[in-house]
Amino acid sequence: MQTYAFLLGTHPILSLAELMSFLDNQKIAHGKLVLFDSIAIIDIKKVPEEIAKLQNELGGIIKIFAITNQFSGKIFEIEKILTPEILLKDFFVQKSKKINFGISVYSDPDPTYAELNWLTNFAHGIKKKLKDEYSIRYVEDRGWHLSSVQVERNRLIDTGAEIALIRNGPDFYLGKTLTVQDYRSYSQRDWDKPSPDAKSGMLPPKLAQMMINLTRDKKTKAVYDPFCGSGIVLQEAMMLGLKIYGSDISSEAVENTINNLEWLSKLKKISAGKINLRIKEADATKNDWKILDTSATVIVAEPYLGPPLRMTPFAPQAQTILKELSQLYLGFFKNLKRNFPHVQKVGMVFPVIRSRDGLKYLNILDEVAATGYTRKVILPPEVTKKDAGVSPRGGFLYSRPDQLVLREIFVFERK
Ligand SMILES: C[S@@+](CC[C@H](N)C(=O)[O-])C[C@H]1O[C@@H](n2cnc3c(N)ncnc32)[C@H](O)[C@@H]1O
């Protein structure tokens, strides 16, 4: 086993759920998890090259580090470990005489001013020792860690290294960054598609990818989104190499989805076959689609989340909206039971409304359970309890601070 650290995204508990589901579902052998701040440390039975390949499949992971050393004590000990010889042998592995490097600190508790000062001097010391033989540059930031953009723009991974110093109380983990998230590709998938749907609201591609990873397993071949909107879930499923099927009650949404998927398959050179034959107009509370009714299909969807809200509603108004939405969601589950009895897993967004009287939830979980779909427990309760990113009933919350309609994410299973 080799130790890796994962920097979790803006919704850390959801990112962690994605990571653990991915490892379990893909049957990747791993050890116990050490979790603190936005860092997850875990032993995995895979070599760094294999782990680096996972980066593009994990929407919730910002950076992946390979841990080379662990010690307990004071920060100054790294001087003994990171000698110029070790740096040249294990960190700056490129063959050229040009080296760009940086140091990022992820620490709980925060590093002191004296520690940061010492680190800066240490980095300049390395530069000094190697400068006669190499053209060496130290990339610094006023903060304690470099962003993925800085790592990428300065080409630290292929022309030097981002050294990661991770601290949890007295324990230090020292390593180097293997990969950072491809922020350009996500932003292109988010903003450049030809037929966006600003009206229904757009699911962030990273969230769509996380939902697919929470829901799929090793035998999953296809993703079906019966509320496909502008096709973001399907777009991400296609990027993950899965077969895609979609439907929507609106003909405009069907057209948008087809346009967007055809655009992406050309852009990324993915041969997706005749996309238009796999996207159709249908009501998710009534339709059936025989070829999809197998355990190799998973459903991942963000149904209608209600009307856009301009002002924080009073609690009764929020309850009225949610009551109306319940019909649609329950109608979908009843139809699923009737027409897709072999589909076992469903990843879904539920709306949560921020009312003047606190958050209001879609109260249909008991009725959904009565139709035979029970919620999957993804992370152990000792990890999720008291986490602000988890609702009192165990759903993962996803929102921006100013949003009046939040997303609550569940995975349901039919036993
Ligand atoms: C929030 S949008 C989905 C956004 C989509 N996840 C995306 O990424 O673009 C909800 C969609 O549900 C569709 N919808 C509403 N009621 C429906 C129903 N009964 N059956 C199928 N689709 C429905 C709407 O037309 C809309 O496109």
C-alpha cells in the first residue's frame, strides 16, 4: 500500500463521500481513513501513476498528493528529510536543468508566523544550494498554499514539484502533488456549451460527476436521466465512458441536450454513436424504456426544483411549494417501481428551501421507502454527524451561501 492525500473540494463531506464510494464501488483496496480539515489521507493499493489517472474521474477532488514521509514533531524536521539530494532524486524528477518548485502547507492547527517564515527561508536555501547547477525558481504565494491554477500555470508538476506539507496536530505528512483538477475543462463544460438552460438552473458539472460516482458501481454500464434538462448529468456520464440515455417532458430540453452532447462528443473526440436516438420526450412519472430496465443502468437526476425565488419566503409559502413538488417526486418513484423494477440505484437531488423560519425539506422519505427505495448510507454516522454539509436526516447539502433553493443529495437503493 502507498499513502495518498486528497484535497477535498468546496463541499468537503460530499467530496469525501464521492471518494470513498468510488474506491469501494470500483473495488480498489484501501486502508483506514484519516480525515481533518479538507484533507483525506488514505493508504491505497495502487501506484502513483494509477492514482493520477483517477483525478479526472473525481469531481470533488482538487489535488492528489503522494505521501513520501511521515513524522511527529516540529516543522523544522523537514530540513533533515528534504535534502538537496533527496529533492533531486524523488521530487524534481524531470530531466532538464530547469526547476520550478513551490511549497504548500495544509495544517490543522494553522501554521504560525514563525513556521511560515522558516519555511520561506528553507525554500530560498534550497534554491541557493542548487542554483549553480540548475536554473531554479521558487514559486511563492502570500497564502500558505498554492491554488491548482498556480500549480498548473507554473507547470510545477512536470518541471519541478509542488511539495506538500500536511499537518494534523503533531503528525506531519510530507509528499508531492501528483495531479490537480483540470479547472479549464470543467469550466468549458459549464460555460461553453451551445444550448445552456438558464431558466431551470444549471447543475455544476462537478456535482453531476460526484452524483454519478456516488451512485454507480463496477457493473454500471449506463446512466439514465429522466429529467435531463440541458444534459449536464449525461455530459459527465459520457466523459466517464458510460452509455447515456435521457428524457425530459419538454421538447426544448430534449433539443438542448442533444445539441450539448453532440458538441461535447466532438470537442472531446468521444464516439457516442447516434445521440439523438437515446434522448426522447417523456414524462418521468409515466414513461417506460424496456432496454434500460436492468441492474447495469443507474438513474442520476436533478428533477424540477420549484420556481425561482427572489425573496426569502415565509415558511408556509415554502411548504406549499414543497408539497406541490412532492407529487412529481413521488410520481417518479412510483413509476420507477412499476416500469423499471430491475434498476437498483438512483442518485437524486431534492430541493431544500431557505425560509424565514429556517431550512424546509421535501418530506417524502417515508413514502419513498414504502415504494421500496431506501437511502444508502455512504459514510459512517460518526463521520457525518455534526457536519454542516449534511442535513439532519443525512442528505448531502450543496449550495452557495446566498442561494434560497439548496440541493440535498441522496442515493436510493432497491434491494
Ligand atoms: C432542474 S432541470 C434539470 C437540469 C438538468 N439536471 C441539467 O443538468 O441540465 C429539471 C428538468 O425537469 C423537467 N421536468 C419537469 N417535470 C418533468 C416530468 N414530469 N417528466 C420529465 N421531466 C420533467 C423540466 O423540463 C426540466 O428540464
